[in-house]
Amino acid sequence: MRQRGNRPRTDPRTDALGAVIFDRDRTGVSHPREQEIRPLSLDNHWRDRVSLKMLRYFHAVASHGHFSRAAERLNVSKSPLSAQIRELESLLGVALFDRHTRQVSLTPTGHLLLTECTLLFDMLESSLNRVVQAGRRERNQIRIGLISTVFWAGFGEVIRQCHQRYPELQISFTELSPERQKQALLSREIDLGLARFADTINIHPLLAESLYRESMIVVVSDEHPLRDRKRISLTELAGEAFVLMSRTNSASTNLIINSCLMEGFYPRLNQEVVEPNTLMAVVATSQQVALVPASYSRQKWPHVRFIRLQQAIPADLCVLYASTDEAPPAATALRHVIDTMDELINEG
């Protein structure tokens, strides 16, 4: 008679999916027979059936090396935990654990899955954190792109009072040229832009509103022949050498040129500069003239004089923004900030 020895009595059975054949030993615990495991056909859509829950359960057992400890850590009973692991092995068509003792050890395939699961969960946590942070920013942060000269119009006080009215809002600033502001608004890098009137012409699909109305004035050095004039016509500047802002950084230059053309002359462009501070320095140290927003005169500039211009060339401080319909979480906050800026600037 053939001797069985101490070999466990087996009771072969097949999983309902036909993917894994199990042996049941005398303890009643089922073990996948690795030599008979077959990968499932892609037609079974196993990718859709492997759940994050299964992978988390597997990761817990693999990390603790013990079903009971993993079940305790997950706050579940051992039975559903074991069932999830068996189903995962069945769906993948592989054995993930060797179950020869009370401790469980990973098969080579199990080690691979543990590595992949660790990467997956780290990536998932990072992605979810980014989503949560983005949601908080949408609700509580207003990102403003601006030209530096807005602070010469008293904008710093406006922001201070906005903070007092809406302490929950985080208002951040980035100095950007008007053209860069438009790009940043379209790509949702900023929520609001602050620029001059000329930069709001033909900006569809963006929107713009005037916050503070002002006009251009003339600035000359304190040694210029026109220095004592209180008011001057644009036509009187026809023979003067102009220093203007670079057209790539400010649309106001084109507006000034067009205004001169309407008065019958093309301005003699002697120099273009990038920074407003540079423009003021050039005027102070030369015989060139410039047209600047009236709010420039609020600053203390050495060796220059400001003269009112008879013609009205708009230099309004404007707010630019994308349609708030596309950003519901920030829409109300944006509207409040825009209205508050308008109110506070015009009060001043």
C-alpha cells in the first residue's frame, strides 16, 4: 500500500473564474498551486476589477508579514482580509504569498507587487495633496499680476485694507508686464491683472474694468525750456525729442503715438526704455520729454517738472481678469476684491 507519510491531504478545486486552482490542507486553509496558475485573458477586464482596497490589504499583509496583525492595523476581521487577498491572487493569476507557517512570506512576484504598490501609494498621496492644496488656493488665494507703478497710485493702501476686510484671503503679487499678465490670465497662473488703459484694448476673451481714472501728463527736466508751464497742448511738443516706454512692455506708447498723429504730427522718438524709473531718470538728465500717468507726480522725483496736458490721453488703472464663470470657487472672492479695489482707490 502506498504510504502518504505526513503530506497534507489535498482537495483540489478551481476558482469560479477558472484562473487559480487551490489546494486545501487539513487546517482548511486554501493555498494557490503556483504551477497551475494561469494569467487571465485581457478579455476578462481584470484591470477594472483589481481595486485599491485589494492593493491596500495586500500592502498591509506584506508589510506586517502576518494576516492577524494586518487585520488589526486595518481594523477589519481576518476573514474579509484573507478573502480580498485570495481574490487579488485570482484576478492576477499569480501567488503573492507563501503560507507555510503562521507567518507569511512573499513570493518573488509578491515582492514585485509590494514595490509597485509602495510607489503607487506614494504617488497617490502626493497627487491628492496637490488637489487639496489647489482647492484651498481656489477658495482662499487671489493671485495678482501687476505693473510696479500701481503702487505709485496708492495701491499699497488698497491692498492693506483688502486684507482687513477679507482676512481669510491670501493675496499674492507677481510683477509682470501687461502682455505677460494676459498670458498668465489665460493659463490661470494668476487671477487678476493690473495694467493701464491702453493695455486693455482688444483683449478678448479677457475682461477689464477701470479702477482709477487718470490721464497722461507731460514730464520735463527742471532745466527744460518748458519747465515753468502749468498747462500745455500736445501740438506744442511736435518738435521735442520723446523718450517712451518700450512698445513690447507697454501699449501706452502706441496710444501716445496715435494721439500725436491725431494732432497732426508723428513724435520724434529719441529713446525707448523698459523701466519707468529709467524713463524718469532719462528725462531728469536730458532735454527729452515724456508722457506719463498723472499718478507719477505723487512720487518725489529730483530735477523734473510735471505739466498738465490739454488733450485727455487716458491712463486709467485697470483690472484684467478671465471670465469668473470658468472658476466658480474663486468667482465671489474675485468680485469682492475688484469692487473693494474700485471703492478704495476712488475714495483716495
